[in-house]
Amino acid sequence: MPFDPRTNRFPYPLDTSSHYIKNKKDDHTVFDKDYCYLDKSKSFRFKRFFFRIVLVLIVFPMTRIRLNLKIIGRKNLKKYKDVLKDGVITVSNHIHMWDYLAIVLSLKHLNTNVLVWNKNMTGESKKLVKMIGGIPIPNTDMQASIKMSNTVKELLSNKGWLHVYSEGSMWEFYQPIRPFKEGAAYYSIKTNKPILPIAFSYRKNGFIRRKIFNSPASITVSIGEPIFPDLSKPFKEEKERLTIECHDAVCKLAFINPEDNIYDKIYNNSKRIDYYTTEYGIGYKKSR
């Protein structure tokens, strides 16, 4: 059985895709059809080059220590390298502020991008989020959504790597796999790129780590095998099939039997299931 931290420290919302992190600052950036969702300028690429050096020399070692990170399944990256080199969409559960850093570290691929909550691109960490490849998801403007979507399709068509948090939001140290939205499947079909499932699971901390880091658990990253779209199938049917298969794969990689997982596989205004406690957010101050 996988280790379940069963913490009530974090104020998990009622809706399974909703956020609870509050940004201290908001620069009120407008994500419309004129916003540059993927900066291709020489100046930005120059800055990002040096940022990657900082990632490798400082941030990645910190991530390993902070999360007590264990990585499983890197053999799949080698096994499918000829497929992955042409572009891929990765999906995972979202359980920590640093888990995207853990994914980049695990994949050994520094030129990755990730779809992010737009509030992450207006707050105090916006420059960092942009440097690690953040692409904000607009939520009010249809023309903006079309431009962002076209940017993602172009990225993948040019052999890019894109990460999608299919649960829709971060719930720290939450063990059940929440329902998946269908965005990753949509882009997989539209660009004919595989989806590589990745899962975060937990290991029980020892006494010293609990005291030093005040962390509910250590984190394991498990990398699966790619799942391929079938372009001969009707679009809606295939989008549903891919989403379900990805959800099942993430469950298995997190050492959870998909049929024992407490949530539906596809998001449909899904609500939190209080399988452990109803008193969430006790002692919560900020994300750790």
C-alpha cells in the first residue's frame, strides 16, 4: 500500500480543480490576444540559458534535498528516446510547489514548458515561473484562449516538451488522484504527440526530516511509458479514451489501483471527497 500523509494542514477546496494558494502581489497583467504566451526573443533565450545553469548547480540539488526525492522509471526515457525527441506532453498529479522542478530534474530535459494558473504569472514569483517555461492559461477571453492554444500547438509541432497538470490545481501532499481535465488529450490528438504519464507518491519521513523540514512526507517521482493517440478514432471518443488511460496510468505509477481510487477519472465539476477528515486547513499559513 502507498503511504498516505493524510494531512489536514492544507485548505483543500470543495471543487477538485480549484486553487487555495493566495498571491501576496498582483501586477494585474492582462492575458489577452496580444499577450506573448511564449517569449522567443533572443534576450529571453539568453536569460533562460543562464537560468538553466543556476537550475543545475543550485536549484536541482536543493530540490532533491528539500523533497528527499526518489526517481523511478528513467529507463523509459531511454527506451522511448526516439519517440520523445520529436515532442511530448507529460501529465502528472500536482502536489507541491516544487514538483515541476522535480519533473524537469527527472526528465533531464531543461527546455520544457508548462501550462500554469494565470495568477502564477501576476504574483511575486512571475519572473521565476516564466523562466521555468510557464505558459499562463487565460480564463475570460476566448480570443486569448485561441492564441494560447495555437502557441501550444506550435510548440509541440516544433518538437517541444509540454507539461500539463491535468487535475487543474495544486493540492499539497494529497494522495488520491483527482479527476483529470481533457486538455492534454486534446493537444495530443491535435498535434499527434504522445502523452508521458508521471506520478508523485509519498514515503514516510523519519524523525529528523519531520523536525527539520516540517514536511508530511518524502516524495517519489515515477515515470511511465508513453500513451499514443489514435487518429483513426472520432475526436471526442479518443479524447475521452486518452484522458481515462492517462488517469489510470498516473494512479498505477502512484501505487494506487485505478479502481480503488476514490475519484472519477474525468473532471465534471467534481467535488472533494472527505475520505479522511472534513477539517482541512488547520494551522495553514502558507505553501511549504
